[in-house]
Amino acid sequence: MNKLFFILALAVTPLFGQQKEQALKILFNNVDSSYFDADGNRWFEITMPLHRAFEVMDLVEADTTCIECVLIKGSKNYKHYVKEQYPGRKYEKHVFGHLDAIINGHLVMMWMSKDYAFALITILNIQE
């Protein structure tokens, strides 16, 4: 019985990391453009159909190892999040989903509206 549990544990463990990798793969397959900002950071701009954005959201939500993830579903929840995190800032009424996460060293920000999803990704340069 212990051997079976050990084998199952080894078989399931890589799935968690694969979910994040699969989400990044979907995002990077939909890059429209990229640019460098004044600090030398490379940013990727992404627009994609909603079904792909929902797939990314589901993959991130299913990943239990994502510590710094903010995943918001629903326009009321997004409105509450903006008011709480950014007091005084206007929220976009048409946004009904938002993802703000650090996935494998990439900062991912995604907004979902009724027609499409828009995302920005950059590689984090953490300097000590």
C-alpha cells in the first residue's frame, strides 16, 4: 500500500507545475507585440479570445502552489477589488475578470471584458 501511495504521489506532483507552464504557454502563444520600457524591462502585450482567457484563469485557479495570485471573477468583485486596493481610482465597468499573478518569474496581469481579454507580461528582475 505504501508503494502505491508513493508512486501516485510522484505521478501527481509534476501536474501542479505543469498547470502554470501551460498557462504561460497559452499566453505567450497569443503575443501581439512587445516593447522595452525606460528601465529596460521587456513587456509583452497580449489579446486573446475569451475561451483562452478562461482556460488560463482555470489553470491558475487549479494550481495550489501559486502564492502571489489575485484571481477575480465577476464585475462586482472586480469593482470591490479596485476600490479596496486603489482608492480613488476609477474602475472599468466592462471588466468582469482579472488576473494578477507571479508565475515562474513572470508578472502576469490580465483583464477580461465582454469581447476579448488583454494581458501584459514581463519577466521580473529581482535585484538584491
